[in-house]
Amino acid sequence: MRGLMVGLVLLAGPVSADDEVWTKLTSEAEVLAALDDRYLKYGAAQQWFYVSGKTLYDSGRPSWGNWRSQGGQYCSEWPPVNNWTCYDLYLNGDGTKLRFQGYGSDITDGTYGPYKK
């Protein structure tokens, strides 16, 4: 998996932000490789991305949603709202962090951890 991620990083151009180099993921295959069966930590919150398209976000209260790759972006919906919201994804230089960027300054960075069920 790590070899695939490194290969994906080399295909897209780098973006520099906050003194760290980030590479934009631009295809469905890159987004799926970055999220399928993966676990991310965001400060005190954490999120699991299941291959089934389900996602669990937990910041003290678990919240189940759905995710998919569409047009080279990560998209999610959180019932009861039936609205899909999409984000650009960026992988940092050493492949340990993933950045979600929405519109404007809507940016969230997650750190990969061992997948936990």
C-alpha cells in the first residue's frame, strides 16, 4: 500500500502550505487508496473509512455517515441530511497526513493511524 501511495504522490504536483509540501490527489483511484479501510486522527476526534462506503466520525459522540470518491474528490453525507459535500484531498510529503480542503479556508488535517475496528 505504501508503494502505491508514493507512486500516487509522484503523479500529482506539490502544493506548499504551512511549511509542509502537500500533493493533491486527483483521481478516484488515489482517493480510494488514501481512504479505503483507513483510520485518521484529528486532534481529539477520529474517523474510520470503511470500504463499504460507511464512515464513522467520533469526537466523543459517534456519528455515522457515508463517503465516496467522485471526480477525484472525497465526498460525504451525514444523515439525516441527504446532502453530499465534496473536498479536495492532499497527501503530505511522507504520506502520514491527509488534508481535506473545502471551499475557502475550510481545511482539516488528519494523521494516519493503525486501522482500528
